[in-house]
Amino acid sequence: MADLKIAQIWAANFKNEDEVEKIFEETYGEDNEPISLFAESQGEWFYDHDFLYVERLTGNIGNTLKSIPIPNENITAIANAWNSKVDSKYTYLIAGDDEDFNNPKSTEIGETEIIYVGKFKHW
């Protein structure tokens, strides 16, 4: 995630890895179709997958942010926002480049709930 300057962050409660793959599976060459179900849920046609990250939490959010790694000076703001909006059933962090998402939001895709946590300085 070293290339993100400003990150949009979501929390998700995927049931399993197959659900993760389904939601982020990219389709190319389909005219007028979003690149993935996640892009569609955010009102976008495209995002650069090189700047989209899906991480399973390793313990609490602070531990996960340190393991990614996020610089210490940014961990507190992200963790505080996460802890104020997200409960323990959300076990994945999604981070995307701010420039790719004009109107990020919370959403549901099938049985998966995705909560928009906020926009944060990344590096």
C-alpha cells in the first residue's frame, strides 16, 4: 500500500474467500459494465486494481494496520474511525486510492455488508 497518498477505507464482513473473489472479480471488455461488483456498488466503472487492497484483519484493527504497514502517525486516526463505526463481525479492510472513488459509501452486495469508514492520509 506504499503507493497510496490518500486512501478511502471500508470494512467488510465477507463470509469466505470465495465471496471476496466474487465481489472483486474483474471483467474486461464488457462495454458499459463496471470492472467489478465492488466498483458498481460505489458508482464507479473502473478503479486501478494495483491501488486497491483487501486485507483480512489479524487481531484488532491496530495490529492489522501495523502489519500492512501503515506509518504509526496515521494508525490512530484510522483505528479511531474504525472503532467508532465498525463492530467485530467485520473482518476485512478494503483500501482504495482516493482518486478512483468519487463518492465512496456503505453498501451491501448479496449477503456482504461493506461499511465506509472514511478518507485518510496514508503515507
